[in-house]
Amino acid sequence: MNLKYSKCLGLAAVLYFTANYSAQQRVSDTTSKEKVIEEVVVIGYGTQKKSNVTGAIASIKASDIENIPAGKPEQVLQGRAAGVSVVTNSGQPGAAATVRVRGITSFGAGSNSPLWVVDGIVVDNIGWLNQSDIESIEVLKDGASSAIYGVSAAKGVILVTTKKGKKGKLGLSYNGFYGFGNAAKKLDLLNATEYATIINEAFSNDGKPIRYADPSKFGKGTDWQDTIFGTGEKSNHEVSINGGNEKSTYYASFGYFDQTGIVMSDISYYKRLNARLNSTHKVTDWLTVGQTFAYTHTKSQGISANEEYGGPLASAVNLDPTTPVVVKDWSMVDPSGYTNQYIIRDPNGNPYGISQYVNQEMTNPRAFRYIQQGNYSWSDDLVANVFAELKLHKSLTFKTSLNGKKSYWGSRSFMPKYYLSPNYSNTGFNSLNKVDENKFEWSMENTLNYQNRFGDHNLNVLVGQGVYRYNISGGTSLTYTNLPIDNWQDASFNFNIPQDDITATGWDGIQTRKASYFGRIIYDYADKYLFTGTIRRDGSSKFATKEHWGTFPSMSIGWNVNKENFWPENKVVNNLKLRGGYGVLGNDEMENFRFASFMVSGSNYTNAGNNIIIGYAPSTMENPNLKWEETSQLNIAADLKLFNNFTLTADWYKKKTTDILRQINIPGYVGVPNLPWSNVGDMENSGLELELGYKKNWNDFGISVNGNFATIKNKVLRLEDDIDYFNLASFQTMGAVSRVQVGQPYGSFYGYTYSGVFQNQAQVDSYVNSNGEKLLSSAKPGDFIWQDSNGDGKIDDNDKVNLGSSIPKYTFGLTVNLNYKNFDFMAFAQGQAGNKIFQGLRRLDMLDANYQTKILDRWTGEGSTNDNPRVTRDDSNHNYSWMSNYYLQKGDYVRLKIIQLGYTIPQDVTTRFGMSKVRLYITGENVFTFTKYTGYDPEIAGRNNSEQDIIGVDRAYYPQARTFLIGANIQF
């Protein structure tokens, strides 16, 4: 049997080299001459036959994602790989996704995002890629697979391989789509009459005069959601060319993506323009050189997403429906609230409505839009590498690569004079601001690879060395005030204004340096007994001298049982592979020099003459013993092929992170402004991952079904020696709603538990402790019955308990592909279960904020309900102001993410016009979502991804759009 391997078209960059995805073709020497395709997957610094892979690697090919019209390439991972969680940060155009591989790995240093490697180049994300440029995506999930990347791989590795040129005639292709979307759901909010009735009732329940004499006069009033939601558009155009000959091949692509949001689309948009060139040149039989180059430009504007303190979404939820959008009938408002000269008016000169009762950051969305016009953020990214590969011997190859990434980004904003409410105004001066930042990162790697077969022994040995430089960065900010203009169109830095009206600042980043040495042995005997051993030694400038270096080993083994002589040929279990592995990985994701204490200014004092002397003091306490955070992972798995058409993969893993890097609490009397860093904390994740596939063809009909299911169990094992927990997410005046606690999942919700509603005064009086004392002395009929959870005879902070986890216990996905002759159909669904969502849509500090219609089921008298308390403004029993299970809802959902119908025009028609393929399709995105959650969207990421990895806190989440598109794939 001869094995012919397709040549890897070069690449390698920044930290890592990854080989090009290819297919290996095995041709039997029997008379049938059948060709069997042996699938190859990308691993760190190379490729490997899938049948011989011993680690946990999920592989997604171009054919799996090329027809998915995602706005960000990372979103195509959602629901397609067991153990890989993808939560969209918001439905806002250009919003990235929060990606987690086998859960949350750390809660101290850095984020929990995996390492992204594109053609060997380490990048922050892949949002800048053309989706059509992707050849394959491999997710290295376990320690054994990821260990070759050492310190950067503790949170998983995602390898992206882009398409390369093919020898032959020039090929030209076009992929494009256009579509529109709307909000799939609106909240059920009170109309004006219902709102006035509830407000009156709250006053009455507190023994105060009612506010509205005749609630019915308001009618339905204003539905503020109608002022923000509209139709968003999405379009994408990608063109690529490729070709080459025996000596050189090339691949070039160009793309343009444009999307407007469903929430105030004129100030919610994302535009992306990108270009790519990959080429490989065989200079001699022993020397091959090549390069990759990618450029991306983006421009975007967004609103506050999942943020309760202002912005159109939060305002639409909280503003009272008795306030008009535009004031036309002055009898319905208080004219004294509209005297300021900077009030925003509509094109007809009518002022936009200002709520008399709901102020602070809540503003009329139509007026808010005016002050946001012309503001935007932008970025330019250039990513490139060059490499040379020398064939020193038929079995020995040396490769060197130089890689770099240069990024520029910034923003521009104009603030006019305005008056939106008594608490939200700028009547002093206008201002124009721009921020420009840049960053350069580079690396150089050298690898030596030996590969040979000795009879039934197959050996692959890799050794390598690399140097890396990160965060060579800086930036400037410039602000002009008191410009002689009144609109953003005329705003310019060309105005000659006094120096006192100009403010400028600048900064430089602190460079991070790393060096690495790594090696790997891959061995198999007769394709039956498999072994992979890896070791990497990393040095980082982030630690003190004696802790600079960390060593990260791994080992994995496998057994292709079906290749044994004793394995009986059968039609049930066609293939069986058992595998297992263990690896140790590192993490140094913290800012530089956290082990040291620097002298900083600010500790000023006065001398005997009362003169201010600039004083200096230590910034924090030093810790020269600060060391690497480590994650070890055990993986045990089996891969099966059943009944010739089914494939099943099952992985069980246990991942433990120790010596977590985080800041520790110290007493205030120590006198340093910054908390010191230390290695405190351990955490564990474990779970089961299942992937099941089925594929079969019958003449003109074919079917392919792929499903995955994963469980995860997270537990915090250790914190600082003297603490059992620390608080995490907080919510308005309520304070902390979640915490990190030993023995519980990370970010568990924590608060009080109610067991019903007091129906009458007798129940209130009889709720006593063993001494006959009332447990809730301020309670009245209609208030919550708070549980005395610890049984100490009183209700206080000690009665708070864990109320559930924000981390889903189960995630799943299902993809169905059907084809009949020239028609194809795809349906993709995904979801999660076993988690809780904190619904914090209403501002607690605004007593007049609107309510969802759930409040109509409030307690109104004995027997009316045992689930919802009475309405009150005093809230003496803390029905609404305490964190409790009242605010938590199940986060389970199943979403029909994509449904698509396509038709490929027959070739005898397309060839007449010089085209080899023309496929037309229609697609629906986020078509249906099955959930009991009452907010906009059950897929809730963190607030602007700023609270580390807290998901499931809904503060006015920007919902994902239900979108319908038409598109075309054309090849020449």
C-alpha cells in the first residue's frame, strides 16, 4: 500500500506553526483499485491522520461552515463541537462571542478565552477573517493536545487554517448574501393605564395618596420599545482567486461585510473590509519559501449592550409609558420641564418627551440618538508571516518563520450641548475627542522535524525554539472643547481655538518578552499502538528571575483495537479506538511586574510651613515568589464507527487549575494603594462529551446528521487561606448577586429564599422563632415569607444560600443536512440547560420605572397568589430590594439557529457561461427559540465582557435578530 501525502503549503508564524489541512489518499493495490480517503487533522506544528490522533481534537471543515452566514467567524463554532461553549456577547453588529473550551479555567489572571492561532499566527480573535477563507478549524481541548503550546494553552487552543492556492488554471469564486432582521421578541411591559394603576396601588399600599386621578385617560400610552426596534440589514461579499503551477501557488481574497442593528440602526452598525494573500514558492527541490498577509479595516458604532445604566435598551424598558415620544399635546405634560434651550427637538420643532418621574441615565431614545450621531470606533490590522523550509534529508526538514502583527485602533466622538433630562445634560460646552492606539507584536520560530517509517514503526520527532515579543504599544488622546459649531457634521480639529481648550495625553505599553523550547515525539506501531509525548519550557518576563521558567509536559496513548488480528470482522462495530492522555499547561495572563513593588507618587504631605511636598510610597507589597498558574488535565476517550454509517466519540475529562494567579485582600492599615498578587486558589472542571454522526447516500438522495452533547461540573476548591468566598457580579442597590465560593460552581448566584407570600395578618403574627419573636417584624400581608435558612431564629445575611449556577450543566447541538439531486437543505439547532439567569431589567433605584406584565399577577388579597408580592414603594420587607430566587429564572433553551434551502444550477447550464458552479440559497437565522425565560434572549453573556466570566446576568441584553437572507455561491 502506497501512501501519498499532499504537500503542506507553507505557513508558520507568531508563536506557532500549523500545517495546511489536506487529505491523504490511500490507494489499494488490489484489482479493485478503490481509493480510500484518510482524513487528516491539524495539530500543533503539523498534521496527523485522524485515525492515529490520541488527543481530544474537534475538527470542523470548510464544508461544515461555508454556507453559514455568520457576522463573526467564531460564531460558527456554536453548537458544533462538544465541550466548546460559544455565547454571543450581544446581538449588536460586530459583537464578538465569548468562547470557552471545557469551561472556566481560571478566575484570576486574564480572561478564559482560548488561544487563537491562524496559520500559525497568534491573534486575539478571528473576527477579522473572511469566513470563506477558512479551510478548517481544529479545537485542541485536552491537555495532551494543547501542551505543545505551553503557557498559552491552558484555556484551550483553536487552530484556524486558511485556504491555499492549488496548481492548475486560475480559479475565481464569489460568495455573497443580503438579508434583513427584526427583533424576535418584545418584552411584555405595562401600558400607560396599567402603569398608572400599579403606581397608584403602590402609593395606596404604603398609606399615601394616589398619584393619578384617572389612569384610564392615558390609554395605552407610549411603547418605548417601538422607538428603538427596527429592521436591521446584513450583507456580505467575498471574492477569491487562486491558482499556480509546479513551482508557485497563490490564493488571494477580498471581502466586505456590512450590518446595521435592530436597535436604532443609525447608531448601531458594523462594517468590515479585508484582503488576504497567501503564496508558496518551490525555489529548488530542497528549498520552499512562502508568506501569508492579511489586512482588515473595521468601522463601527454601538449602544450600551447589557448595561442597565442608560442607553436606548435600558431606557425603553424603564421609561414610564405615560410620557410621550414627542410632545404635541401640552396638556399631557408639565410645561415647566421643557424650558431649557438645549432640549432636543424633532424635525418639526416639537420637543422630545422628558419623563417627569424616570430620570437619571434614562432618556428618550429618540433624543439620545441625536447626541450619538457621528461617533464611531475603527481599527486597522495587518497580520503577516514569511517562512523558509529546507529539506535537509528525505526524512529531515528545517523550518524558520518570522511573524508579525501591527494593529491600529481608536475612536472619534463629538459631544454637543444638550438637555435630555434634569440628570442627563451637557449645557456648558461642546467637545470633540479622538483616541489613537497602536500595538506591534512579533515572533520568530525555528523547528526541526524528523519523520520516517521503519517497517511497522512510524516515528515523528519535532524540536523547536521560539522568541516572542508582545505589547509594544502606545496611544494618544486629543480633546478640543468650545468649538464654534453646534453639530457633528462640522466638527473638526482644524479650528484654531485657545490652548486652554485643548487637552492631550499619551501613554506607552510595557513590553512582554517570552522564550520557548519545545519537543514532541509521535510514534505508532502498525497503526495499532499509538503514543504522543510533548514537553515545552517557557520563560516569561512577567515573573521574577527565579520564577521565569515553567516546564509543561504531556503524554497520550491510543489503541486501534479493530486493527488487531483477534478483532472479528463484523457489521456492528467497524472501528474502535481507545485513547487517554494527561497534560500540564501554564498561565501567566497578568500585567507585567506584578511580583514587584514600585514607588509611585501621590502620597503628598505638608511640612512645618504647610507647604505641600510631593511624596512617594510603595504601590503594593512585593511577592518575588509569584509563579506560574498551572492547569492539569486527564482525558479518557473512545472513538467508534458503527454499522458502517455511524460514528461515535466519547470523552471524559477532569481539569484542575492550581495556584491561580489573582490579587489578594490585605488590611487597609498596610497603606498601599494596590492589592498585591499571589498564587491563591484552585478550581476543577469535569465532564462528559459525546459526538454522534450519521452519513449515507442513496443514488440521488443523501443525508448527514451530526449531534453533540456535553456536560460540565465546575467547583471552586480553594481560595485564600483566610476566606471562604469573594463577591463577583453586583446589581445596582442590591449589591452582590453572585460569588466565588469554595465548594460551589464559579459565579453561583447567592441570596435569600422565599417560601411564599403572607396571605393575612395571622400568618405574619405566627411566623415566629422558638422564643415567640416575630421573624419579620416589618412584614405585612402580601409580603414574602423569607426563609430562616440557618435556623438561628432571625432573618439576616446569614440566611443567604446558593441559588443556582450561571454555568449551563448541559450544552448540545444538532445539524441535519439533506440533499436530493440539485437541492440541498440544512437545519441547525443548539441550546443549553441547567443554568439560571438573573433578570435585572428593572432599575431598583427608580421607584417609577415601568414593570413587566408579571406585576399584574401581584398579591391583591388573600388567596390571590403565593408567588408574587404586593406592590410597594417603601418595601419595608425587602421584597424587591433583596437578592433572592424571585429574580432567577431557568436559562434552558433550544434555538433553531439556522435553516437553509439551496439549489445548484445544473452544470450543463452554468458551463455555457464559463461558470463551474452556481448555488443559490435562502436562509433563516434564529428562527425559533424555545425557552421559558421572559427576557429578550436567554443567551446572555457578561456585561461588555467586563466582569470576567459572569454570564447569565441580564441588564437589558441586546437581543439577537431573527434574520432572513438570500445568497449565492459562484465559481468560475
